[in-house]
Amino acid sequence: MLLRLPEPYDFELSTERFRVFGADLATLWHDGGLHRVVAGREVRIVAAPGGVDVDPLDATTQPVVETLLGKPFELDPFTAWAARQPVLDEIVPRLAGFRPPLGPDPFESLVTSITAQQISLRAAAAFRNRMTERFGVRAVHAYAFPTRDRIASASEDELVAVGFSRRKAEYVIGLARADLDLAGLAALPDDEIRATLTALRGLGPWTAEWFLARHLARPRAWPVGDLALRKAVDLFYRTDVIEVGLRLDPFQNLSAHYLLTAMRTP
């Protein structure tokens, strides 16, 4: 069934990061489409005129798919603003149809960031997949990402056995067991979210900023400590990442997504 998305929309470009760093079993690129398990059912998403074809599409799967495909982003104001900005005035038209994807689940989003701390995204995906195989539930091709309760009941040794460092195993299990309403964070302003997350062991400013950027789509999220973003800023601006962040207000988040994608794509 067709799910319409604001045009222009380029499905291949918008889902590029689900291929470039290797397979992600929880959001799996398979045979030209994206697969995600929602409420125990595997959903397949493929390109279609005017948006994407989603099977199955209903009241349960639609909100998850819309979040995954970045529908919460308002691209028209950003595109109009970017047309007046040096660098972005060239990058944004070149990436016409790009809509950054978002992480639909707050626990999964945070675990994904923890696994990627200080290592390559490809390496992080590899041992995160082993965790997903061990603690998640397989549908047809994709797996449901392990639930918070399932990880809370795991031991550090079990996570170490699938490739986690001892410290990251401690962080992930600590997050799962924390007395914190992760879904409720969406109702808080940015600074309160940053303070709440960084109060937890293992969740620093980098993790909190990517949570704002890639789960909540907050417009001013700007992960200054991200190595890839620093490389992109240096490539396109040849100046300090903090200074560029100020220059890109109030669209830091979308700017970061476009800069990173532009750096990866010819």
C-alpha cells in the first residue's frame, strides 16, 4: 500500500546509510527494500511513485515507518534557508530527494550510539548484529531489536560474548535497568534531555546529541564531538565545527545529515 511522502523523495539516497556501514539486522536492506519488524510483523518498504510501498501498512506500522523514513523533518523551510547559505546552496540541490531516516525506538537509538562510541560504525554494526541475533526475535529476514526488558535481564558476560567490551556491556545493561522513562524524554526541551541522559553512566554529550538528532529530529542538535562530522565540516568549510554550528542555526541537525551524506556520496 502506498505511503505518500513530501516530494521530492529519493528512497535509495535516503536509505543509503543502511547499506554503507554493512547490514543492520533490525533495519535490514534486503532485495531492494528496507525491512523492519513492527509489533511482531515484518514490514517491507520499497520505492514507489509519490512515496514508498509498505507491506503491511496499517495504524500500527504507519507511525513507525513514517519515523524511520524521516517524515517528522520539515524540509521545505530548510531547503529555502539552505539556498542562501554558502556550501549548502550547492549540497542540498545535489542531494534533492534526500530525507534523513530516524530511529523509531529510544532504547535502540541509545544502544546504537553506545555501540558506536570510539570505534568505526561498521565494527559497531557487526557486534550489534550479534547482540540482535542473540537477544532479539527473528521474523522472516529482519530481527526485532532486543527489548529493554530482555537486555535488562542479560549479564555483562553475555554481551561480552557477542563482542561488547566490558565497559560497553556495563553501559547498555545499566541503561536497560535505569529508572528512566525513555519515551517520556520526547516531551522535554533539548537541554533537559541532554542533562538527563548524560547523568547516566556511559552516556556522554555525543550520545545525547545524536539521540536528539536521529531519534527526536530536534532542529538544533549538533554533535560537535562526532569525528565524521568534524571531517565533513573541515572538508566543506575549512574551519571550526563549533563556529560552523553557530552559522547553521537554526538548522544544525538537517545540515549535519546533508554534510555527512554529501561527504559519503560522489
